[in-house]
Amino acid sequence: MRKAISCIVLSTIVAMSLSSAIASAPVARECDISEEQHLMQTEPVVEIISLGECKISAYCKENYPHICNNGDSSQTATGTVPLAGRTVAVDPKVIPYGSEVIINGHTYIAEDCGGAIKGNRIDILFDTHQEAIEFGIQYTNVSYLIKESV
Ligand SMILES: [Zn+2]
């Protein structure tokens, strides 16, 4: 008789722990999925896209209203601080903002835009207007890297 009672108690405990395991199962699976998504978001997806020959022009960040800017060159179109040697203006429909743009072996960042910068045309930022004039207009092959999936 005593043995029978302990058997019932034991089976009740087993049943309880089983039901709690089943109840928690979907929660555990949700956690696994979100962890997977987290990994996918942080993993950089690098894609290299060749645009072929592009028209390359130049502009400057001298702070007065003229052809290069409207007198406020403190910020790019994407809110970054413009930096000669890094900043290029692009058509974001062609090159997504944030892409690394490779021109003549130098890597720039697509972080600005301009009224005349449409299609396969890129504007390279220089410190002075004189440097921009000296660069003039050049035609060269351009490729860009997408660092993250958007
Ligand atoms: Zn200028």
C-alpha cells in the first residue's frame, strides 16, 4: 500500500515536469530564432559591384555660397562631417549611401549627393575650390562595396 502511494506521487511529479517542458518549448524556440536573426543582422554582407566607366567631377567644402555648396558645408546629405579623401557625392539610386566607393584605387565613402550627380556620376570632395578645379572632370572605372544588407 505504501509502495503504491509513492508510485502515484512519482508519476505525478514526472507528469508535471513533462507538461512544464512542453509549455516552455515554444518560448525556447522563439529565443533560438531571434538569436539567428541577430547573427544575420550583425554579419556584414559584402558585395562588390562594378559600375564600369563613370564621370568623376570634384567639389569643395569651402564655406561660402558657390557652385560646390550653398554656403553651409558643415554636413553631408547623410549627416556626416565632410572629409576630403573620404567623402564622395553619389546618386543614391545608383550607389547606396554608406557604400565604399573605389576610384583609381582609393576608397571613398558614399555619403553626400548633389543636384547634378545623377546616374553613373560621382563628385569627389576636396578641401579647396582650387583643388576641385584642378581635378576637373575625369572618366574612370568605379566599383563599390556594400558592407551591410539594407
Ligand atoms: Zn568649390
